[in-house]
Amino acid sequence: MPDLFVLGTETSSIPTSVDVGRLSSESPLDHFRFCCNLLNDARHPTDVSKIIRFYEMAMADPMGKNYQPSMAALALIARLMGKNHENITPQLFPSNAPMGTIGARRQADRLLPVPIARRLVQMWDELGLLKSAEDARNWLCSVGHSRYLFFREGDFKDLEVCAFDSRSNGMDAHLGIARIATEPVDACLTISGWNTGLGVMRFHSVEIPSFGPHRFPLSDLNGFGIAQIGAHRAEIAADPELLSLNGWTRCYGHKDIWMQVQARATIQGADVNVRWVGIEPQTSGPFFMVFYVKADSCQLEDGTQIQPRSMQKYEGTSQKIILNQSVQIECSEMLNMQVIPLAGSGCFWNSTFLVAFEFTSSQNQASYLFRIL
């Protein structure tokens, strides 16, 4: 999957030679990436004629006239170059509105919703499409509040410019997203993503910026997260005091493995129940449920203290974990558990701890309780 559409990072200058025939043949996202590179150059042009030539090439491709992200980028390029450009009619929100040409596309070719929503807010504002930009902001506020949601490890840091963090509840049945926002608990859960987690949870000063399935080894983040854009008959409920999400999703690290997720969040805490189908020791190896944690302190039930940025780690039978003396994590099953200290800045969603529970074909389900003490 092209990096830009999960990263949201600044793109480099356009190449000196472009295989125009590949702009949309590989993926609509390749076309958008090309347009974003071109837009960056158009803001500080050194060769206007080359930018106009590439703009016309991009417009000649069908993606230039029916793919919402590319359309917005090309409209901005036309404005910067003083060219006439037909008006565009944004139609991205709600999330099940068309994002491009109608027809089947591989799931890997679909945009992750929060990164592209943030990018489109910026472009539509600049184009004066204020109502569409406001609709996107409202969608982000209701379900996509966190800068971590739908972002792969290390890719979130470049999108701080759009910070939507309102205290609102919301849901999106098409994508399988539900959010509850209260004073002690702020949680957003999803069963959609691509190499991304199942959601974000905050309990006072303790945050779970990402969590989800992970294949062995834990150091390989290409084995983390889920692989599904769009919910499969998800059951979702969200109101001011209760959030619940029940549905199935695939594992990114091994797409033959599926997991059922039943999650709830209330003002007292949250619980996440998972059940796996397809773990085969001969083909998939060990599989984990992992929680990335941002907390200042971590104490195990037996009294062991684990400090962030230290060399100390725990590996053994699962036991209760107390974070910041205010939040307790408890697993319902006696699984092999690892608690690994992390750097806390610049990687792994800025987490200070990784908590991992190992599953096998014979131990294929567990519940996790997050309780405010």
C-alpha cells in the first residue's frame, strides 16, 4: 500500500520522468500520490511549464475527474497555476459515500478514513468548499478524534495540524467505528483498518494509543493490526454512558486468521473480548494480542515494578497490571504474558510499555478488563 495514504507525510518533489500509464493502473492511490507531489511543487514552482504538463497528464487520466482526493489536489494546482478548472462536488462523507470510481477495488487500494479526511479538510478549506470541509470535521470529531486512530506506527506525527478532539459520541456503521467520550473514559473502537489497531482508549492519565492482533515476532510491525476496510455486519451502539462494538475482522499479519471482537466502554472502564479462528501452529506460528500503553508507572500483581526506558521486562504467566496507580488491566485467561518497556517518544505511538498475550490453537479466546481504581 503506498505509504502516503497511511503516513500522511510530506511528499518529495515529482520525479523528472513519470510513467503516466501507471498513474491509475496500479491503484487510485498512486494517482493521488502523484497529484500531491505535484501540488507540493506547484506551491513553490521552479519550472511552471513542467508542472502544467504534468497537471494535464494527471487530468487526462480518469482518476483526475472522478477520484475525490485527486480532484481536490488538481483543483488546487489549477488555482496556483492560473488555469481554468471545472468545479468539483465533494462527496466523501458519510464514510460510505463514493471515494472514487464506482466498482470493485482491492481493500489495499482503499483510503484509510481518518488520514484522508484530515487531508481533505485542509484542501477543501483552501478551495472554499467550507460546507464539505465542515462535514468532514464533524465526522472526525464524532468518530475519528484521535491522532492515533487509523495510523500505522510512526506515521501519525506529521498530521498534528488537524487536531479534532471534541467531547462527543458517535458511530459509523459502514466502517464499524464507535466512540464514547466522558470525563474519565474516552474510547474509540473499530474493526476497520489496514496494518492499524482496533482503537484508542484513554482512562484519565493512562492511554492505550493502539491495540490489536500481532504475529510473531513482536518487533515486526508489518505483523500488527487488522486488514479490513468496511465492517461485516457489525453490531454497534453508542450513547453518553455506553459504547459497544461486536464484529469480525481479519488479521493483517496473517490474513487467514480472523478474530471476533466484542468490546464495551462505560464511565467505569472498558472490556475487550477476542476470539480467534484459524490459528494453526504449523503455518501461523505464535499469535499475540498486544496493547501499547502510555503511562508513567507499571506495577504487576506480584509487586514487580517495570520502568519505562529500562532494560527490565517481564515474561511469564499473565497477572494483573496496575498503571499509574489508577488503572488496572486484567486478563481472564492464564496466558503467557510479556511486559516490555518502550522509549516513550518517537516510536510505537509514543508508548512507554508493550503488553502482549500469546495465543495458541488450543487457547484461542480471552477477555481483557480495564478498570479505573
